[in-house]
Amino acid sequence: MSRVFPLQSLLDLSQLRLDEAGRKLGELIAGEQEASRRHGLLVQYREEYRTRFVRAAQDGLRPGEWQNYTQFIARLDEAINQASSAMNHTRQMTVAGQVEWISKRGRVKAFDTLSDRHQSRITYQDQRQEQKASDEHGARRHAEKAKD
């Protein structure tokens, strides 16, 4: 039996791919967090602007000011919708990245298991050879003592 694990190159390649999938997943998670942060900031800013609009309306607004406030709120709503879409898209990408990482981790685990079994067989064979050598050595010593 070969002392070197015959599938070592595949194990190494699988590990490299797992590492790359992990790096990519980290980037996806960071992108999702950033999209969520942007969405939250827009929602917060819209609420603050709406509060200012309500206060200004209570104090009295001219028609042009009223129109400016409502148009800007509409633009904020549009930006929030876009940010929400972006946030959903990044969430889907993150889930896909997680699925890919889990798949690659399973492949590495499978090769690791095969490698462990290979190493166990080699260890077992080495122990059997050592025992055999020890038995032969003991038998020779016993035979030599018997001659004396």
C-alpha cells in the first residue's frame, strides 16, 4: 500500500476551493450588511424628513414648499424601494454562497475521512510489521538460548 494518500492532490484542491468559497462568503455577508445599513439609513432619514415636513406644514407652507417636500419624500421612497431590492438581492446571494460553502465543506470532509482511513491502515500495517519483527526477534533469542 502506498504510504502517500493517493487522493492528496484532490484533498488539497478541495481545501483550496473551500477556502475560496469561505472568502467569497465573507464578502457576500459584508455586502449584505452594507446593503442593510444603507436601507436602514434611508428609512431613518425619510422618517426624520417626514417629521420636519409635518412640523413645517403645521406652521404653514406655501404651495411650492409643499410640492418640494412631497417630491423629495417620493424620491426617498423610491430610493428605499431600490435599497430594499438590493438588500433582498444580496441576501439571496449570501444564501447561495452559504450553500456553495457547505457543499465544498462536505467534499473536504469526505476526502479527510478517506485520508484518515488511509492513515489508519498504514498505522495498522506498521504496527503489525513491528509486532512481527518483535516476535521473530524473540523467537530467535529463544532458539539461541535453547541451543546453549
